[in-house]
Amino acid sequence: METTILREHSPEEVRFEMRLTPEETRQITLLSQREGRPLCIVVPVTDWKALPARFFWFVRLSPSSENGLSKDSGADCFQVKSLSTHRCIRRLGKVTDKQLENIVCAIVLCIGHKPEK
């Protein structure tokens, strides 16, 4: 199984599977990764249920051939994390520009940033 991040795609648009334990993995959306840095910033992807729809920090990700999802899912933007690039084990697909924009906006709201007018 591959243990490095694929660099031929824009890292802001790539979804990966992350290793939690030797037996367990989790889907993530990679938000930031720079050549030569051992860490990346990610948002976990989880099943979409009625409950997350009530919270602004869940961004809905509908399945498509481009993103590789098999069912409705959501990016849990309140759970933004930094992790080792070696935990990203394989590329699953890409989110759209609009989905990425929605994820970033949800993170901004989570940290309470209010842009100047």
C-alpha cells in the first residue's frame, strides 16, 4: 500500500485515506501540504446523516466519480487537524473548487474570524 502523498495533483483538491491504526483507516480532505514538509492540514470525512445537516461546520460531499465517494458524506470542519504526510496512504479522489471553498469558509467560521469590511 502506498505511503506517500501523490504530488501530481493540486493538494488543495485531493482526498486521501488516512491510517489510524494498522487495521483502521479514515477518509480525509487534504487542505495543505508543501513539498519537503512532514505535516499536512486535513479535515475528516464522515457519513452524512440528518444531524450534521443542522451544523454549519459540516460540508456536504455528494458521491461522484471525481471524488471517489460511494455515499453522501460530510467534511467535519470543526475537526481540522495536522498530521504526518506518511499517514496519507492513498489518493481517493478530488473535491470540487466549490466544495473546497465551502470547507475553507466553514473553518473560518469555526475559528470565529470576521473579515473586515
